Amino acid sequence: KKRLGMDSQSRRDIFGANVDDIFGSQSTPSQLPHLAKKQHKKRSAVPPEIAKKMGEANMLYAEGKWKEAVFLLIEITKAHPRFPEPYITLGNIYRAVNKPKKAIGFMKAGAEYQKQKNPQLWKKIASLCQKVGDYEEAVEAMKKVIRIDPRDISTHLKRCSLLEEMDQPKKALKGYVKLLQVKPTSSRAAQEACKLYHSMDKTGEAISLLENTISAQIHRTENGLTDTDTKTMEVEGDDSSEESEAAEPEEEFVGLDLHLVNICAELCMTVGLWERASETIAQSERYF
């Protein structure tokens, strides 16, 4: 991993503050979790005076007084190195002044220190990594989002799409298959996985995957389940207040996707599976 460049010019660029100011010349944000684990076995409670300073720093940040906020945040990190909030706020300041690489380092440190893991922060990190062209780190950040919230369909799809752009079709395919385990009715995941299987000359696997998706869609349609009902249950209890990155709309389930039926039947016929093609069409006729 590359160390973030932190010279005197960088310090001037960000209001007179850089990583060396905060942690000394031997430490960078990417090293913090490792160093802290050696120094502390458990996260200590935040002292009231530190919490008060953090409140002051947040107020300065909100008022746009970033220079003053930076120096106060530096004091906080020196006094309480495992407190995540100052790193996150420093990351937001770096992002605001268009220093995404530096923002990534601080946000990653803050994310690692958070006791309650927040997927929205890792989404920010993933977005910034894509912005600077660090796609491997973006994929890893999205992986953390999915680990925290396996039902985040949008992030599943973004990660798989990015893996395809990175010319890693096997990993992308694995991601789509994993998504279909979470959401068996996903037409988009099924179509993308089917394309990848087909490009690998694995038509049989493509047909089986499409048949499973079609069956799941028929089952869900017959049982009258809707995405609105599901989302209501999933959102209940979510008290996250972290700023969310702009996300593409999640795929809505609207019933059996006849386009999938057509693709599945066509693939069956191309390899001479006439009976399976006929069965696929027959079980879907009532929805035409």
C-alpha cells in the first residue's frame, strides 16, 4: 500500500495540518489500526473534556471555520488516539477541499475505530477510492459494506459492475451469484451472471441460474410479496444518521420478468434442450 504524501507543501495546502502533525513522523492513517491494537487492547471511554472539544470542533466545521477545526481535531487525536470521530471529520474536511487521497486515509482510520460499524462511511470511502482511480480499494470498501449489511443490493451490484470493468469476470460472477442468494428474484443479477456464464461457454450453468430466478419470481408473485413490505421490515430499527452517498435506485420486484423467460428458452434451444425450453414457457404462460 502506498503511503500518503505528506510534505511541507501538503501541510500548507490543508490549513497548516498534515498527518505528521497528528501522529509524528513515523505514523500515517493507514498504519493507525495496527499501531493502536498494539498500544490498547480495549477502547477506552471518551473523557468528558474530549467530548466537549469534539463538539466544539464539529461546530467549527459546520460554520466553515476549517482551519480552527483542524487544529482542534489534531489536539483531540493526540489526547485520545482511538476516538473515531476526529478522523472522520478530518476526512470530511480533506474531501471538502478536494484532497480525496488524504480524506480516504483519515476516513479509513475512523471507520476501523468505530465500535458500531457504519456502512455509510465505507460507502463514502468506496466513492472516494473510485474518484482517485483506486478500484481495488473501492472493491474492498464495498466488500466491507456488504459484510455489515448483506442486503444492500445496490452495493452488491456496484461492486460486481466495478469488478467487470476491472476485467475480473470470475469475481464479478461470484458476486452476482452471492447476490442471488440474498435476493433470488433479482433480474439484473441473473442477466449479468448469465452473460458472464455464456462468455465462459457455461451455458448449462446459465440456464440453471435463470430457471432458479424464474422459479423464485413465480413463487414470490403467487404469494403476493412486495418490495415495499420487505423494505419496511428491513428499515425498521435502522437509526443510522451518517450522511449517505448518492446511490442508484434499488431494483424493484414487479413480478415475473418475461425477458428472463425468453432468454432462458432461447439458451435451452441453442443447446437442444427443447423440453426444458417448453417447460420454461409453459410455467410462465399465465403471466403473458
